[in-house]
Amino acid sequence: MKVLSLNIGKTQTIKWKNSTTKTAFFKIPVQESLHVSLLKIEGDEQADPRFHGGETKAVYAYDIDHYQHWKKILARDDWNFGLFGENLTTEGLLDNEVMVGSIYKIGTTELQAMEPRFPCMKLNMRFNDANMVKMFTQQKRNGIYFKVINQGSIQSGDAIELVEQSPYKITIADIVNSHNSRGKNQQQLKDILAIPFLPKALKKNLEKFITVPSLF
């Protein structure tokens, strides 16, 4: 496993569909080694901290396997890394293998897998396609948000090493499936909600899908 590209973005104002919005979604690859703090990668910005960033969403990773999948679906010429707003374009860090709570060493930084990414309308803007969020949800290629356990630095080309496997056998893809199916598998949903460090906002969102048994 390794980092194929390290990507950062500055806040900018973008006009789309007769409206303007501030976003730092547009990431570009950088070659230098950058410091990773508890909240972000050096030089990277979040335009709206109410919904983006924070300790459990400090670093966003998206795997090359997802890019290869999308190339079969979308007709476009621009496939530069950072296209999906990710900080790390990775190789071998797959949603259906990475368990929530597992810790990885990347460069001199240690990151803990926390939750999948559920996109907002800015994904539509980035792809100039009003259906992109819908397609993203259908394809279940969400990517992974990480919490920074130990600060350090990361550079393109760095190896990714699993240093601690989570005791909770729930993958990032399991959370996506539970969310998108609105808790169809109730036991799996309960197992997810039992994870003590599950991010509060995600937990609150998933709790809505718990089915209350009928008394009659």
C-alpha cells in the first residue's frame, strides 16, 4: 500500500448553476513533504468547517481502484489526482477492507480510519454534473476519512503500513451499506452503533434507522 498523490486545496469562490459558493474541494497534487496536524494537512483548507474537517475528518483518502471504476462510467478527459477532493490518492487502501478504528502509519504520521465520506452538492459542481452525488451514492465508492493519532509528515510515494487492526470487524463499506439501505441489516447497524468512538454526527444519523419492535 502506498500514497500515489498528496493533494491540497485553497478556498475559492466558484460559480455554478447561477449561484456562487466558497469551496476548497478543488485539490491539486503537490510533491513536497507536508506536515499533518490534528485537524488538517499543511496548506489544505476547509471552506465550511461546520460540515468539513474536524478531528474525525482531518484527512480524506480515495483509492486508485475507485478512479479505475469511475473511468468505466464517466466520459471525461481530466482524471488528475485530487479530483474527488481527496488529500491522499492511495493504492491498496480499499473501503471494503479497511476496518473502522484501524491505525495506519503513513510517512511519519499515524492515522485512524473513522468513517466514509458522504458527499454534498459540491461534488456535482466539481464534475459539472447535477447527478454526480446520486451516482456516487449508487456506486458506493465513498473513500475514507481519517483521524490523526500522531502528527507527522506525509509525501507522495510514502508507504502505507497497517500498525493496529481494529477490534471491531466493521469496514468502511459496511457503514456505507448500512446508511444507504437505511439499516436494512439491523444487527449490522447495531454492531456499528456499538463502536464507542464512532463519530457523533455519524452515530446520530445512523440511529434514525433503528427499528423499534412493535408491541402488538
